[in-house]
Amino acid sequence: MDEKEFTRINFIPFIDIMLVLLTIVLVTSTFIATGSIHVSLPRAQTEKAPAIKTLTITIDRHGTIYLRGHPLSMGQFTMAMEKIGRETPVLIRADKDITLQIFVDVITKIKDLGFHKINLQTQDGRET
């Protein structure tokens, strides 16, 4: 018996399967992205927790460290930070033109004192 050569390949079954898979992915991702799955969350009767104020540390372009708006040397900064509770969130606002070493010194001092909730404020990169 002679074998017949394939003159063409039938892609229709393959396309059907891919369309079904595409439909499943689109339907599932729509539920996930829009949160269309309605859930009634339970309510808890709790008292409001006292608000914890964030401690803001600012470093200006000259490398001066400010704590609560007051300029401090590194020694004064260390002494002032020792008096603050370790659970207080710390927000660092540093000028983009400071030397890296000043920033690293401040971060290292804060971590050495036992603070763990440290944030760095940045600016949105979009032009306004």
C-alpha cells in the first residue's frame, strides 16, 4: 500500500480548543480584576484602636537631619530617638541630592535602635 502525502493540515480543531481556553481565561480574569464576586463580609464589634502617630524624619539637601521639624546633629538625633517607643512607625523624607552615606547612617541608626516600621517617602514619577 502506498501512503498518501499530507497536502494540508486541518487547524480547525486546534483553533476551537484555543478559543474555549481563551474564553475561560477571560471570564476568570474578569471576576478577579473587577471583584465581581459579591461577598457579604461579617462585622465585628470592636473599639477603635488608638491612632499611632508616624514619626517623620527629614533630611534636607545639605544633609541636615530634622526630627519633628527641629534640626539635630547625629548625636542629638540618637538621643531623641532613644526616647521614642519602638513600635512607632518612622517616615523618612530625604532630598534626592543628599549623599548616600548620610541616608545610610540615618537608616542604620534607626534600625540599631530597634525600629522596624520604616518607610521612605518618594514622589510619583509622572510629570505634572
